[in-house]
Amino acid sequence: MMDKYRLTSKLHEIELVKVWEEITGVLVAKHTTKLEMRCKTLYVWFDQAPLKNEIFLRRDQLLKAINNRLGENFIEKIFIG
């Protein structure tokens, strides 16, 4: 039923938002302006350019941390915007 109404991806997004601060830390969570998931790709926007650059350089590490916390292959790519 969840797939029929395309709710599975939205539930995954909500689950990620709930644990975002625990995975990234308080500072990163505070400056995150938007999180969005589409087709196993995580789109993340920040309000500070230096932080955006730091997360861009560490996106592989962040990808592993998210997949370790929420299940293998939860997301496949991270787009930093």
C-alpha cells in the first residue's frame, strides 16, 4: 500500500530528518536549510558556504554514516546545494 501511494520515499525522508542532527552534529544541523530525498539521492542545502564546502569534501564519509545508521543502500548519492 505504501508503494502504491508513493509514501515509502517520503517516510525514508522523514526518518532521515529525525536523525540528521545525531549523524552530522549540532553545528551542521543548525546550518542545514533543506533536506530532500529523491530516488535514493539526498539533496542537502546549507546557509553557509564554508560549511557547504566542508560537507562537499566529506560527502563520502557522510554517505557511509547515514547508511550505517539507517540501513545499507538507504541513499546512494549526496548532492550538496
